[in-house]
Amino acid sequence: MILSGVETATYVDEDSGESTLYGVPLSGESVALFYNRTLLEELTGSPEPEEGMTFEDIMAQYYEYQDILEEDYGNLMIALDVGNAYDMHFLATAFGYQLFGPDGLDSDAVNLNSQEMIDALTFMVEELKPALAGYNSGDLDGESNRTLFEEGNLPYIVDGPWSIQRYVDADLDFGVMQLPTLNGVQPQTFSGVQMGAVYSGTQHPDAAFALLEFMASDRGLEIMYETSNRLPALEDVSGIAGVGDDEYLQGISDQLNYSIPMPIIPEMGFFWDNAGSMYGAVWNEDETPEDAANEAQDGYEAAAN
């Protein structure tokens, strides 16, 4: 199983340090980098991203092809939902940001005003925003970005497996790969995991565990993929018929190896409320990175307390 999936299904007692596996991760998801092969070939001469491409390289491509993008396409080389703390988490981790401590369980360590987060926000507004045509966050919401990619007017987008069928239906020639390095670091994304677990009050524990074991087996995961197109939560998906040949899910799987479980402590809701507005305020230059980070930290602490 992918490490992030196992961690999501495991509870660690803070006092004793003992861990208990409460379920089995069955499928996983994460954002990754989607790219339009047709546009890349028209712009760069190759339908595939260059091997070893960095996020900074994508930003540089915007300036190289800016005139063509403005005249013939959607004016952007890459799009991401800059006001969405889920999507933007990769940027923060590329600068060393850590949410809720090493184990994701310390509600006192939201770290929104840490130097790592301030560095990420500074890069975002000073370097990344100009490479996204200087648009405000309201022009870069998820649906607008997906529509632009779907229409064939966007070379790259940060998106997730939930959009794959949409792009297939649009008859796009596209690929999916793990996010390129940023700031010399392989960014980590949030991983989402769907789990199977045995109800503690079951009257048929043997049958329940047998079913769960089958669901987590290669055959069970193969049926899940065939019927729902979900990505099995395995580090190596080559043993599941069809998945190894699914180029889209392979890109998601590659990124899941660089993902961290989304914290499941109750205070996570306060993080979403404050982090999203922090990203948006800095991106739109309504606040400095330092002021926005401190405001987000204060907002989280007020809500959590």
C-alpha cells in the first residue's frame, strides 16, 4: 500500500506512541500535472515535457511563448487554483512548510506564520503570479482553469483524477505526470484515501474481515478499478490488470509517492478557513506575505481555542 494511505488508516496514541491500523486503504487520489500534448508540440516541438523539467522551467516557458499564448490560446502556460489551500499545498511544502508537525497530529503546530510559509507566499506573489499573466485569484478558480484546459487552450494545469474523464470526453490528447520539482525540492501534495474498515459492532467479524481482505487483494482492487476507475492505493500498481497501462492514473500514482495524508484532526477545518483566504489575499496583493500569514495564524488560533 502507498505509505500515505497506510498512515491515513493508522491511529497513533500520542502518549504511548503505539499505532493501531483501523482500516485498509483501497484507493488514493492527489493533484498532479496534466499537460496538453497537442499544444506542447505546437509550442516546443515535442508533445512530452522535457525530462527533468522543473516548475521554474514551466514559468520560463510562459515568457518564451507569451506572444503566441496571448494571440492564439488562453494567455496562460499553466493554471492552478491559487485560492485553494488544497491545490496550493505543494507550493508550501516546496519551501519546507509542515502542517501540524511531523505526524500531522499537533493542533498547536499549524505553522501558518512560519518562515517557510512566508517564503512560499513571497515566491508565489513575486515569481509565480507574473508567470500566470498577473491574473487575480478570481480569474484562476478551478472551474475556469478546467474549462480552459478542456477547450484545448492551456498547455498545463494542476488538477486531480476527478477531471480525467472530463478531458477524455473532450477528446483531448493529454498526459498526467507527477509535479515537477520546485525550489529544488520535489513538492508534496495532500493525498486523499478511501478506506475499507470493519465496524466494531459487527455480529459477523470473521465474514467482515474476510470481505475486507478480499477488497484489499489484487483481485478486489482490480474489480474496483474496472467498475469505478479508481486508483488502487498501492505503491506498485503493475499487478492490477489495466492500471499499469492507464497512463493517466500512473501519473497520479507517481505523485502519491510524494504525498502526505491530509490531517484528520478536528482543527483541520480551521486550517482550510484561514489558509485559503491567506493565499488569495497575498496573490491579489491585498496583504504582504508576513501580514497575511500572521492574520491566518491568529484566525486559526482564535477558532481552535
